[in-house]
Amino acid sequence: MYAIIVHGGAGVRKIPKDIQEQREKVLRKSCETGAEVLAKGGHALDAVEEAVKVLEDSSLFNAGTGSALTLTSEIEMDAAIMDGSTLKAGAVACIRNVKNPISVARKVMEKTSHVLLVGEGATLFARKMGFEEYDPRTDYRVKQLKKYFKEWLEGKLDFYRENLEVAKLYVKEPGTVGAIALDKNRNIAAGTSTGGFVLKLPGRVGDTPIIGAGIYATNMGAAVATGLGEAIMKFCLSFRIVSMIENGLLPQKACEKALEELTLRFGRNTAGVIALDKHGNLGYCFNTLGMDMAYRVHR
Ligand code: ASP
């Protein structure tokens, strides 16, 4: 048996139909790419990395190419990967100018004693590991920043309101992805990658590379989150879900319970999650308008 589940971020805005169809196609491709690795007897870590790379390489998601821009129009990406069997994990935060942050996160896990590298240190590490300089910026994101910045100043966006004052010191004018796989040898691995939130302050790190918040995996199950990192981190969302799975809850029930509690504390439009246990049971839940996903279970 093997299983894989991938997501393309929890969205709060309606996506045009043609773009939505393209996104679904890429998500299916990501899922199939991971499933092919698993079908050949490959390791869950390889399946997760390959599945996330497909999503990072598509400009339709907020990860890798097409990542959201910071307030100062930069791209700073976060990513993490975790091996459920060994609890080994690797992550990068605020990394710049690389094509696949998920692969750099895997190198942190496999080639260093550390778990998380940030900013210039993360980018320098990527270069030392042979990752070439790459500009993940897209025209769509540049336009989006201008539009959102205006709406934000007018008070039409309900996130990062407390930043409005400090934001003026920076500028005068101005969908995350994840995967969890279970391989034929019962290894579970999880991976996640994001450009973060549009309009974030430079240097801001979200939940994605924080072990226990945006990602967690053990040999019993794994969870990966998406949404407003500031809420997800305070709630340690992924760790809670995996704990519930370890205590006997099915992933679907665990996702629903955790999301219900998170929504009570932080309101709607804050998070989405996917989860998988060692028996190949899947779970997902979101309190946003939607969350694109694809999965495949082979018994
Ligand atoms: N959770 C990510 C962050 O806050 C963003 C997302 O999931 O879309 O950086």
C-alpha cells in the first residue's frame, strides 16, 4: 500500500474558473508524480520532495516560482521537510533566489546538524550545495502587490492591520503548497513550501518552516498546514493534529477537531490542513473559502 495527499493552499478569494482548472491540473500532476515514486517502491521523502517541486515550479501557487511579494517587493520563501520514521527535519526561512526551497530544506536535514536556516545564511547554504541563482518573481505577483497595498491602506484587507503604522516606514507607495506521503515500507514524510503572505514585512517567518506549526510527522501520522502563519504558529496546529492521530483519532476527525478549536480562537479564514496516518487514512479541513487538493491511495 502507498498513499499521497497534496494541497495548493487555503484561499479566501474566489479564483477565476480557467485559473482554477489549471491549478487542479497541476495538483493532479503533483500527486501523480509523487505516486509514481511510491509505486516504484521509492521513499516517502522522495515522493514528497518531487510532488512539492511540481507545485513550486508552477507559477499558479504561492511557493517557489510565483511566490507572494513582501511589502518591499522581495520574495522570501519558507519551506520544510520532515521524516516521520526518524523525526529528522530540515527547513529554510526567508530564503531568496532559489528555484526549489523544498530541496534546500532537504539538504539542511541531510547534510547538517541543524533544523532551520534563515535569510542570508539559508541562501548562502543553498549556493554551497550547488543550487543556482534563480528569480522566482512573476508579473502577476508584482501587480497583485500594488493592488493589495492600495486596498490594505484603505482598510479593505483584514490581515496585518497592526503593521500599517510601521509599514509606512518601509514604503512610500507602493497559495502555499504541501504534501504528505506514505511509502510501501510505511515511512511517512511531509513537505511544505511557501512564499508567505503578501504584504509581509521583510524578515517575517510564517508557520511553514516551524516544526510543529506548519508541519509535523512521526511514524504514526503527519500533518501540513496552510493559511495565516501567525495563527497557525500560536496554535502549533500540525503538532496538535499528529498528537490526536497518535491518540487514536482518524486523520479526518483530528483535522476537523483542531480546525474547530483554531477557528474559535482565531476566527474564520485562517487555516487549512491535510493529514495522513500510517494506515493510509487521509484527512483535510479548512475554514477558508476553499483549499485545492489531490490525493491517491493505492491498497
Ligand atoms: N502559512 C503560510 C504563511 O503564513 C502562507 C500560506 O499558507 O498560504 O507563511
